[in-house]
Amino acid sequence: MPTVLDALAHEAMQLLENARAVHIFLYRNETLEFGAALQSDGSTEAISMPRQNGITYTVAKEGQTLIVEDIHSHPIYHNAPTDWNGSIISIPLKMNETVVGVMNLSRLTTGGFTESEQRLLALLADQAAVAFPMPPCTR
């Protein structure tokens, strides 16, 4: 049975032309946990898990969208495997200004993301954040 996060990954993949993969991670207690993934071939396995100094943790900590137009020329990917290619947009998923997750979308091609793509993905991210499981309140 598909989860809300699986549905989010599917919708994000549909919104981005030439998408290679979508990865969604939950963020709590300064830790990222796998939420959902979808590759262009239909696979739902994560391609890689976030690195402490990688794009996903950077976006989770800073709370700002980060666009990498070419992973071979961006400093955050200086140690990336040589077979990694393309561009990535990483979007924080926020609930009341608190980052509750991160959604990464990648393409095999280099280049930016149009303003229209950025707006649509940001709207999807805003709507999706409310579906994330929240930790129990402590008093």
C-alpha cells in the first residue's frame, strides 16, 4: 500500500521534466531518516543516503532550497563518485518554519530549474510537510 510520502515522490517526479530520481527524508533531532524514493525506472530504492556535509543535511539545517546545476562543479560534491552526473534541487519541507523533511529531485542533465518548476515544487513541498509524522509533544 503506497504511503503519503510515496504519493509525494510520484507527484514530484511528474512535475519535473527529465527527472531521474526523487528522494524524501524526514528530519528530526538533527537526523535525517529515509522516507520515500522513486527513480525514473520505477524503482523505490534510495540511490544514496545523506552525508553529514552533503546537500540534504545542508538544506535541512539551513532551511533554504539549494540548486546544484552541475554536480561536477559544485563544492558540496567534491568527493562524489565520478559516475554521478546531472543537476539537483533540494527543497526543505517545513511546518511552521520548522524543517520536518527534505525533498531532493535530480536530473541526469546539467542546468538550472525553471522558475515555474521551482514554484510548483515549492508548493508541493509546502503541502507535503503537513503529512509528515511529527514527534510526540513532551511537556
